[in-house]
Amino acid sequence: MRRLLNLSFTTLKKSVMSEQLKYEIARDLGVDQIVSQHGWGEVSSRDCGNIVRRAIERAEMNVSSPK
């Protein structure tokens, strides 16, 4: 039981966005160098929000486009 409590939330959640998509959008926004040199933890909250916004925009476009 104690061991379970020591797990972080990030180890328990499933990733919603693929790593490939995150890197692609980070490259589009110009923050890919920060990610590659320092990791995602050094990306600003604003830039992370912009990444999420772009991912949502892409998802909405994919849903609304005819097949």
C-alpha cells in the first residue's frame, strides 16, 4: 500500500497526445530546442498551453473534414 502511494500521478495516467505530435507542434512553435536540450519540464506554461491549443485545433479539423 505504501508503495502505491509513492507513485506520481504521471505514472498512472495514459498519454492523450502522441510524443510525435507533441514534438511536431513544438517544432512549429519554435520550442523544440528547449525540449531536446532540457526536456518538457523547461517549456513555459504559455508554450505548453499553445501546444495543447494547436493539438485541439488539429483534432477539430480532423473530425470536421469529410472522409
